[in-house]
Amino acid sequence: MSRTDGGRLRLVVVALVTTLLIAGGGVALYLHFRPYLHGTSCEARAGTEVMPLDLDQAANASTIATVALRRKLPERATIIAYATALQESHLRNLESGDRDSVGLFQQRPSQGWGSAEQLKDPVYATSRFFGALVKVRDYTGLPVHQAAQKVQRSADGSAYAQHEEDAKTLAEAFTGHTPASVRCWYPPNKRKKRPDTRAALAELRATLKRDGDGDLTVPSSRAGWTMAVWFVAHAQPYGLREVRYAGRHWQVSDGHSGWTKDKKAPGDHISIR
């Protein structure tokens, strides 16, 4: 090989190494900033239907499903509750509304639903809604908007009908009808430094009115998924890093990817960290 050819070969090798280093640096930068690229959001899926939610909406949706689980209500009750909350508050815990209306369902203290402070508690507000719903004769056989109107007695009861399909998507995802169908994600700068698993467990137990300590045992697969997605929807305020259940694993560092397979994830209880 001539000196000229040797020089050309060295230039090619240097150029190749430089390209690889630049590409490697680009990959490293991408991997570093990837958690920031997707922003902050949640998503509920049922079949081909996808419902985008913000973190507060997802937390409230999971609370509604969990209260329904506690009361052993059918999925139809949850659909009616979702359609109502979507119309009344867009699934947000509002501080105020029309006249003295407050909370998820815009219930009015002046109409005997409870105090304003009580109704700002999503668990309390949902419990009161379901308490009134189960008193409606044959509510599971009524159209969704009619059942909702018999509870709410709003000016335009037909308005609830427009939310029925979204309500069905939420119910399938949050009640465990379709497993592993709720995911949430947010960037590292929105995460707490230390997880408070004890507080998260205490809050879910309070919602379910269950005593005990440690990991939550589950009475059925659907109930387990209702509880598992509750943890995902509430992961940000409690700083949870991962939720593991029934062969699936959600982790905050890759929340946008949703639930991934995990053969070691328990099926008889939910593990959080």
C-alpha cells in the first residue's frame, strides 16, 4: 500500500469514527431528553377508542371507578357517573359553578348534597352521586342521560347523552373491563424525589374502606386492575416509581409506553414502589 493510499484510509477511518461519535452523542442526548418530549398526560383505551386525559382528570376517573368497586356497583353505574361528571365538570374537581354548585358533579349544598367542603372531596361527592343513583328505579335499564338526569335534575338532561361513548371508554379502562388500559406520563422535573407509598396505600384503602398494611390483595382480576390504575393515575402526587400487577409493569421513567410485560409481577396483590 502506498503512502497516499494509507493516508486516504486513515482519513476514512477518522471520518467514520467521528460520525459514530456524533451519532452516539445524538443517541445519548435523545435518551436523556426523551422523558421530556412527551410532556404530561394520561390516556384511557378501550378497543380502538382512545380518551386523552390530564393528570387531574385521570385521578378523578380512577376515584369514581374505585368508589363503584367499593359499593359493588355494575359497570353501567360507572358509565352514568362518567357521563354526568364529563358534562358537569369535564371530570375536574371545580371550586365553584352555577350558583352554589361545586365539585366533580356540581352538586349544590343548598339542595342537601352536603357542605361545600365535603363536596370538594371527590370520594365523598362520588359516594353521594352513587347513593342517589341506586335509589332510581331500574337505573341500569334506563338510557344513560335519563338515569343521570333523575339524579342531577339539571336544566337540560339531554346534555348527558353526548358523553355516553366517552363514558363507556372510561368505564372499560378504569374498571378493569379492559386490563392495562390506562397509562400516565410526565417529565422528570414533575416527579417527586421520594415516593410515599405508605400515603398512597392509605388513601386507596380509605377510598375502598379497607383496613390493613402492606401490599393490597385483590378479590378479582377486574378489581385488581381498578386498583392498579388508581395507583398509576395518582402516581405523580405520591411520587410512585412503579406499579406491578398481573404480569404487567408500569414505570414512571417510561410511562408513555404504558404497561409492559413482567413475568414476576404478582397476580394476587398489587406492588408499588
